[in-house]
Amino acid sequence: MKNSPDSTFLTALRCLRCGNEYAPTAIEYVCTCRPNQGSDLGTLDAQYDYAAIRQAITPATMATDRDRSIGHYWPLLPIANRQSLPPLAVGNTPLTAAKRLGETLGLTQLYLKDDGRNPSASFKDRASAIAVARAQMAKRTMIATASTGNAAAALAGQCAAAGQPNLIFVPKTAPPAKIAQLLVYGSTVLTIDGTYDQAFDLCQAACHEFGWYNRNTGYNHYMTEGKKTVSFEIAEQLGKRAPDAGIPGVSAPVFRAPDAVFVAVGDGCIIGGVHKGFKDLLALGWIEKMPRLYGVQSTESAALYNAWRAGLEIPEPVQATTRADSINVDAPRDAIKALNAVRQTNGAFIVVPDEEILAAILPLARLGAVFAEPAGATAYAGLVQAVREQLVKPDETIVVINTGSGLKDVNAAIHVAGGVTIIEPTLAAVKKHLRL
């Protein structure tokens, strides 16, 4: 099959439900086998010419590339070149060794990937950059998405950088900090008196009616392609820490996969993207193994966990009420990719109660120096549970992904930290408070 005219190495779109393959220009969002059935979508997966990519780039040539944004990986993205991306750089977020945090769990190789350091302070910038690039390649006048806040803010920021009009549907429960980002970036914001799932369905209907470009997670397969870049970065950053990295006689810089990755899950698109990224690297021969992927959900929003435990292909909807708004989802829209990510890597879904999610914010910040919103802290809470259940070994290389900055939900942070103490402006008051 010939490559897509708007992407150098993209060759096809394959349905994960029925297996049909389409030319990239032949279909826009989902397979006709299940065009719009809640979680049971005909989800598409982008296929690439890996042999041609291996001829075009290598770890050695990439090491000399000054572009450290996701444009660094442009041959593995559904774009014609890196100039197709909006000018607001995304990616290259830090991967830090969390020695002190790891010691509390008996882990010697714990790393934190802090995607709260992206431009709009969340992981979702990765997908939104691709959404804007694809919409502008298709010459769409409007992009729309439904979001609990982070995907919306990410899209708003990328659109502001590219001069692209956009419209956002958010549930009225979205945190004010996330709404503020949308308004400041100049998005048209429609706050829905209902749930995220209702906002999602309304966005779908509006995009179909008015011909807008649909950025919705799970429905637009290209969002996975943006999110997979986190795996490229993790493997490249770990490779730089490898014992043989930079030693004379080593033929080229290496990519290295961790043993396990922990990430919070709502709709399922992020963990699906993490999986796709490592699959790409395996197909290229740049890593030697697939890490086990662990998707972490709140007990108050556990549709994918329930499906995994029951052996279902499609999850039954739940009535989600978790305090971690970014993963508060009734019917996950990228269920197939999420379940495949866990099942095909011998990982697991883990559920943790909201009180453990909120409690996880403090050790992440105080021992790992990562300020996470509740959804981001969910991944670490899942690791704590995995250690209890002996799902990981003490000497394994483990990566926890923080998907959003704590500044997205400062009320949650203040609540778990216990607030502040007000004293009189005197030394006596200081001594009294500190018991000096």
C-alpha cells in the first residue's frame, strides 16, 4: 500500500475490531464495522513503513538532532515533516531518578516522567499538537473536542500558537484552573450541564453536523500517535543512562525500555499511546523488550479494570464519581487500545480508592519533586498498590508517568497538605508555632 501523501511513512489504517485496512485518505475517524457505538468503536490504528524509517533515521542520527520536541520523532508521526507541527514545542519532559521516593517502596530504579512540564501543563499537549497539524493539513476551519479540562487546555494552547479557531465542550465540574486556560487562550467554550460523556457525545454530533475536525480521544486515532511520543522519550532518556552510553567503542546511542510503566487511565488513550510507542520501537529493533504496562484507575471510575478482570472486550459503563477529574469517565472511548496495552504486555489494571490517590500527591512532591494533580498522582498510588501485591521486583526499572501538573487543581493539593497556619507578625508567634 502506498504511503499517505500527507505523511512520509504512514501506509495504512487498520481496524482493531474487524482487521480491515484502509488507505489513510480513504477514512477519517473510525471503521464502518462499528461507526459509533459508545465504547464499542471500530478503532483504527496507524501503520508505518518501518523498513523505510530505519533507512531514514537511526538512534545515532537522532542523537545529533537539535530539535528535542516531538518533532524529533517526525518520521514516526502522521505528518509530512516536523514543520507541520504548531510552533509551540511539546515534549522533552524530564525523566528523573526518584531515589528517595523509591527507597520508601524498596525500589532501586524508580523514575518519574513529569509531563506536567508540557506547555499547557499536561500530557495532552502531545495529542493536541498532532490534532492541529492534521486539521490544518485537511484545511479545516474549526477543531472541537470534549474534555474534563486537560485535553481542552492542550488544544487551546496549540491552536493559539497556530492561529487555529477551536471550540471546547467541558462538563460544568471541570476545575476552574483548566477553564481559565481555555478562556485566556481564546477558545470558544461551551460548558455542559452534564457529564464528560454527555459532552463527548454532543461534540461528536456537532462535528458531524458542521464538518469540524474532531479531536476527541478514542474517536480520532491520530491522538494515539501523539501520545506515543512519551514512550520514545522514556526509552531514549533511559538509554542515555545505560552503563554503555557514551563509552568509546559503543557503535551508537541506545534506546532502552523499562521493565514496567505505570499510568493513570480514564478513556484509555494515554496507555494505548504508551503501548503503541514501545511497539514502534520494537518494530524498528531499537529496544529489546516490551515493558509491562499498568493502567491505574480509581475505584470510583473503574470501567476498564472491571472489563479486564471479567475478560471482556468492551467495558460496561459505570457512574464515575472520582475526585481525579481527568480520569472521571463513565464509558471509556479508547477501550480496545487500553485493554490491549495491558493484556499484550502481561501488565495489569489496578484500582485505588480516591483517598489513596489524594494521599499520593504528597510523597510525589516531597520525595520526588513532582507536583501532580490527582489524576497524575493516581499512577504513583497504583505503584504503591503493585508493590503491596508484589507485581514488581525491587531491582526492576520502573517509570511512573505524571500526566498533569498540580497547578491544574490547587484545591486538591491544599486539602491534602492541610492548608496554612495564620500567625501574628511577631517573633513570639513564630516561636510558639515552632515550639522553640
